[in-house]
Amino acid sequence: MEAQFSRRDVLSMGTISVLAGLAGTARAGEYAVRRMIAHPKIGFADAFEDGKYKLPPLPYSYSALEPFYHEQILRIHHTKHHAGYVKGLNSTLEKLKTARDMGDYGSIKALSRDLAFYGSGHVLHCLFWHSIKPGGSTMPPALAETMAHSFGSVDNAQRQFAAAAKVVEASGWAVLAYEPVGEKLLILQAEKHQNLAFWTVTPLLVCDVWEHAYYLQYENDRGAWVDNFMKLANWQFAFERLAEAKQITLTMM
């Protein structure tokens, strides 16, 4: 048996006993467990603490993205909109606990919807702050190779990402994601956070095209905002998340 994983990663997945069982029953040539994906934690520092979700600080100052993203817009986006998702998420979890304690699930449909809405809003905003950085970043060669393999070329991938962001219906996100089943990158549109999702994907880079993210600066010209987002895109961050998503490999021969 050849394995590549850290003790912390395995413990976090709760799979020590599972792996032991597999090892104990494996026969040569019988099967292969090729990959086990650890959920990447990069981008979520300070997003959860002492049993509560919390608003993490930005990885740069509010004025650092000028002139592409004005300080006032960024401050409102972070301290009002993202903070609102955090507050709503914690409140929803408290309501769900009350419902469980009382055995009253009459509001479970609405609470489940709120959980997906606020929770996805919190997670995607955490990723969004790291998906851009002052001056952008050059693309690591390994990510460029993976993008070329998945989309034909880096240019194809960037054009598809920008095009997808520009035509998300109503409010939503464009998402560059790693899909572990096919071991490839995908570009997705996520309307209203949870719609049009592809389960098992790991988001690597996201663009917020809800109107609050750009309207006060770009008005109804979403395309201009997306074009400038591409100038700020943090490809190094996307590469680090991809590398982390693929880091645990278990092969049994």
C-alpha cells in the first residue's frame, strides 16, 4: 500500500478507521482507491471560531484595490453584505437547534433555504476576498497546464470564465472549480448561491456578480466589472487551492 497524506488531513476527515479497514482487507489487484479529497482550508482563516462563524478580516486594506475597486464599495461589501451573511448563518443555526430541541420542524423548508443561502454567501465571500489581490498575480505554470488540459488553452479558460460571469442570470457567481471525479477543472455559474451547483466540486476562484459587488461603481455595466476582476484575479490562490484539493492520494495495489 502506498499512501500520501498527512495525519491532520486524515483525522479531519474522520477516516482513520476506514483506511485501516481497507488496508486489512485489500488483496493484490482487487481494487484501487485512487484519490481521497481533503476539503481545502486555505481562504477560510478566521471564518469560524469558538463554535461560531465570523467575519474574517480582508487580506489587504480597503483601499488596496483602487482604482479597480473603490474603497467605499469594498468596505460596504465586506462590513455590510458579508457580515450580514455571517449573522444570518449563525442565527439560522440557532433556529435549527431550537427546532431540533423542540421537535418542531414546521419551518424546516425555510430554515434549510436560509442555511444554504447564508452559508453559501459566507463561504463564497471568503473565497472572493482571496480571489483578487492588488495588482493581480501571474499564473503558476502547474495551474496553466491544468487549465490548458481542461479547456484547451489558458486563453480559452479565461475567456469562458469572463463570459460565464457576464451572463449569470440575475444575481450570482462565476466559479472556477476542481471536479474530482473527472479530475478536471470546470467553470460554473452559481445563481443565488446554491442553484446550478455541481456537487463534489472544490471552488478555486470565484467572481461576485451580485449587483451590490459592483453597481455603485460600475452601475449596470457588469461586463466592465468582470473585465477588471480578471485584472485582479489571484491565480496563485487558485493554484494553492487546487494543490490542496489534490494532496491526499491513497493507492492500494
